[in-house]
Amino acid sequence: MDTLYTALMAREETGLCFLCDGAPCTAACPRGVDPARAIRSARLENQSGAALHLPTPLPCHSCADRPCLKACVKARTGRGVAVDAVLKTLASHQVERSAASLEIDFCGVPCENPFFLSSSIVANDYEMIARAFRMGWAGAAFKTIGLFVPDEVSPRFDAIRKETTPFLGFKNIEQISEHTAQENLDAIRRLKAEFPAKVIIASIMGRDEDEWTELARLVTEAGADIIECNFSCPHMAANGLGSDVGQSPELVAAYTRATLRGTARPVLAKMTPNLGQMEPPAIAAMEAGASGIAAINTIKSVMNINLFTFTSGPDVAGRTSVGGYSGKAVKPIALRFIQTMKQNPRLADAPISGMGGIETWRDAAEFLAVGCETVQVTTAVMQYGYRIIEDMTEGMRQYLGTMGMTSVRQIVGRALPHIVPAEELDRKTLCYPRFNRKKCVGCGRCRISCADAGHQAIRAGEDNRPLMEPSKCVGCHLCLTVCPAEAITPGKRVPKPARLHPAGR
Ligand SMILES: Cc1cc2nc3c(=O)[nH]c(=O)nc-3n(C[C@H](O)[C@H](O)[C@H](O)COP(=O)(O)O)c2cc1C
């Protein structure tokens, strides 16, 4: 394997892994190596943790039989994961274990780390949440509790896939808790008694002011640390609930006040992204007495139209309805809503619990960097299970160590000064792409994209490798973003040539 591409190869191979439960590759290793654990860490962007999970020296170097390869169940689909090659790459990183602190306060409540389950099926009852707590989640937003039990449909989930990515985006048409309020209150009581240091956020949804007050009173009595008002589910089977509320600053204010009549605990308003600006309802909630904001809930969506039957997903006996979109695809949208709120002077001090597409410690760190103090996760847990918490905490600690930081608090808000209105961006300089001739494989993808979607600044050179014509390049970096061999990087920033100044045309 050319060392130029080992990182790329390792990423592609880990992307192919099925992340089996009870992984046969690990069971097959006679030398006690746990390839499944290391590969999962790498897949979840915790490369340095992956190295920590491997023994030094790595015994794979002297293993001739390679039973891990023979055991890989992915091979049954045509091609197994190159487990040994991946492990050798992962083990080549020299890393030190970081002891950075993940503790953080949220609305005055101490949290052992910033990672919470978000209100949904992943936090649906006592057993599930207890298991998640034991695995390391700092807290859970309990599946939304109401004074009614909704009538659900089957199926209720669907996903958009792309290449080897199983859930690029995920749609659900599930409503609130399928348990009675009494069952949910009992679960909260039990969880609080058994896990006093973990944080329980009780998500509630009333149908009128009295119900909001009553639910707040009940979950407070049961021991919830924080109450989250669900102003945001986009597919309730009755009008005037969920995102119908979140789109109206007046209703948000009225129901926040009603909630506060039933509790002295911190109250979060969980916002809908199904509007242009989140600030008006968020300001209404804060001015009505909320302690903080949770964002985002799911985005209204239609997906996977079957072009033979013209039904779409999830297909409920030939029909579907608009449902909530979540998962990795929504992360940039969530970050934008949160960044805009944090940069609004009336919301700058509002604590935010961020969510929308968080799968890894890196995703979570981005939410903290735009000003969140905690984060919440659903779709990634639906896809990979509670176990992702192991790489979230370890990966975050390792990152903080690499950055010379001692506490996760040091990231909060760090990206905000770098996000400015478009009119404040530097329009006087330009950054040409830099081509790494050794890494380039001559596939021509940069040339096609530049020709058909850019400025025709790349032509074929020797071995089909790109030759750039600076007189045509505008520095858009499309070539860099499409290069599959990672052979193009940003070059130096230089003054923009006169040809590119509007006045020079
Ligand atoms: C299956 C499913 C059920 C959900 N149920 C609720 C709910 O009961 N209450 C709520 O406030 N949000 C609910 N959500 C929204 C999530 O809490 C979260 O805001 C959203 O999915 C974005 O995060 P994610 O990309 O990590 O999933 C649900 C999401 C999914 C996918």
C-alpha cells in the first residue's frame, strides 16, 4: 500500500465495515486484538482513540493466517473489510491519552459530559435510559410526555441512503410517547433514584395552558431536573400542537408561562426549524421566562417516491404524510439556526442544547463551537446504538488534549467570531488550489467539474493529471471538494487579480 493513501484507504475500509454486534473479527483473533472496537472508533472519527484500543506492538504484523479477514461477515456480500491493513494504519498513530474534563453546567445543572439522548424513541422508557446511562450518556431528554396516548402508524420510518452511507437523512412520522403519563412519571422517578448524578430532561406537550401547567407539575414531582417544552414536532395528528406552536411566538410565550406556573425547574423551549428565522419564537420563550433553548427538532419533509407505485416513504398502506427529517443531512441547517440565535444580542446569553445530525464527537464539538453547552442525539443512536457514546467521550477528550485544552467549556462559542455577514467577507484576495502531483492519480474528476460547473481552468496534462490555468481560475475550490484522492489542497491567499474585480470588467 502506497503510504500516500493509507489514511484514505483506512477511511474507506472502515466505511465498508458493517459494525457488527458481537463482531466475528474480534472473536476470531487468537492474539486478543479487538479489531471491531478500533474500526468502530475510526468510523466514528475517533482515530486517536482507535490507536489507543490497539496493543503495541501490533501482533497483526506477524500474523500469517489472518483469521479476522476470514471471519468478516462483510465478505459474504462479495468483499470483506481489509481488517489487517486498517489496523496497521490505525496503530501507526502515536497518541497519548488525554485527561481533559468533559464536565459542564447547563442551566445551572451539572452534567458529567455534554452528551444527552434527545427526546424520541431512543429515550422511551426506564430500561432503555438506564442502559444508556450505564454506557456513559450524561443525561436524557425523555420521549415527549402528554396527557394523551397517540395512535401510531406502521411503518413510521424511512431513510435516504447514498453509496455506502446507510442514513444520510432520516424521516419519521412518530408522535409523542406511546406510554401513559403515569408510566412515564414512574420511569422518571426510578431513573432519578438510581442515577442521581445523571440529568433527566422531561419533554412535555400539552394541548392547552392547563395541560402544560399540569404536566410541568407532574414531571417536577417525579424528579425531572429540566423541563423541555415540545413546541416543535412537525407531524402531530391534530392541529395546534408541536410545530404549529413553535411557529407562533405568541403561543410559545403563553405555553412557556403556563409551564412555569407548574415548576420552578429550568424550562427549555424546543424549537422547530420549520420557519425562516428561529429568533422570534426563541426570544418570546426567553422573555416569557424560559431558562434556555433546545434546537432543532425535525424538518418537514417528503422522501423516496416510488416511481412504480407513486407512493412515498414511509408507505402506510399506500399513503404517507409530511414527516420530520433528521440525521447527518440536517446538521448544517441546525448549526445555522443556532449560530444565528447566538449572534442575536437578545439571545446571546441563552443556554442552548443543540441537536440535528450529531453522530460523532466532531459533530458535537461543532455544535459547542457555535455556542451550545450540551448536545442531544437521536438518529445516530437509531443507526448505531448507544455505544457511540464511547467514541464521543473519548474522541472529545483526545481532541481537547491535542488542542492543549483542559476542559470542554473552552470550545463553547469559539466559531462564532468567524461567522460574519456576507458583506463583511474579504473580497480582495483569492486562494488558488494547490495540486499534489505525487498524490494525483489522474482520474480527471477535477477537470470535469471545473469544465462543467466552474471556469474551465483545468486541462489535461501528462498522464491525465491536471494543469491549471491561473488566468481562468477564480479560486472556487470545486476541484478540491471533488478530488477523490485528496490530492488538492488550498494554496496561499494572494491579492485578487484585476480581471476578477467587478470594476475591472
Ligand atoms: C423517531 C424520532 C422520534 C422523535 N420523537 C420526538 C419527540 O417525541 N419529541 C421531540 O421533542 N423530538 C422528537 N424527535 C426529534 C429529535 O429529538 C431531534 O430533535 C431530531 O431528530 C434531530 O436530532 P438527530 O438528527 O440527532 O435525530 C424525534 C426524532 C425521531 C427521529
